Amino acid sequence: MNREMYHTQEKRFKTLTGPIICTKDNAWLGEGYYFWDSLDDAHAWGVNSKRRTNRYQIYKALIDCENVLDTVFNEEHYKFWLKQIEKAALKIAKSTGSKPTIKEINDYFKERGNWGTVLGILFQDLPENQNFSMVLSFYYRKRIQIAVFN
């Protein structure tokens, strides 16, 4: 199944011909190509994260979700993901004596994760931005993003 999704990048002189990989240590799902499910979220990301130039562009893409771990809509995938996170966190905590960082979890998966044909992860959080909620202090709307690894 293909999903129409959005890739936010700083505005450049030349239009991109492909997405740019995210390699930041604090990237939720590690190194990958990140896309938003909602155009509103893609714009919010541009406004909040592209502050160096205060200019951004949004690119639309069709993402093949055939071999994606869907932690948003698939309960089995979600439970698998939880188990993997908690297993990795426990191993890291035992060896370091403290809770792992996002980078440590992602490095662990990159080095030891063997999930067969998984080419990406569909993930969600709840945006704590009152501009996206029609109800005061109730963050009911999912902010959905995918990290594509290949």
C-alpha cells in the first residue's frame, strides 16, 4: 500500500530530486528518510526546526508501506515494537547503569536488530501544540511520521 506523505527540508537554490537522510543523534527512529503523514505537521516541522534560515520547502512523495513496521494502526506491529524497545532498553540499562538515550536504542537496533524485510517504521506521538487541538489541553490528534531506512 502506498501512502502520500511529506518531507520537510530547508529551502535550497535547487529543488531536491530525492529526500535527504536524517543522521541526527536524537532522531526518534535513527538514521533514515523522514516523512510526515499530515501536511499540517510538515509545515509545523518547517516552522519549528528550520530556524537557521527560517525558510523551508515541503516535498510530496508516495511511500511504499508494504515492508514497514506499522506501530500506529497495526496492533501486532505495535506490540512487537514495544517488546523490542523494552528488551533493548533493559540490556543497555544493565550494562550502563542508567536509562538509555534514543541514540543508544537506535545504535543497538542498527547493530543487532534483525527484523528481516522491515524497510521503515510508521510511528506516532501526540503533539502538545494547542494550535492543533480544538479542545483546550486535550491532545487527541496523532502526529504520524515514517522513517524509511532504504
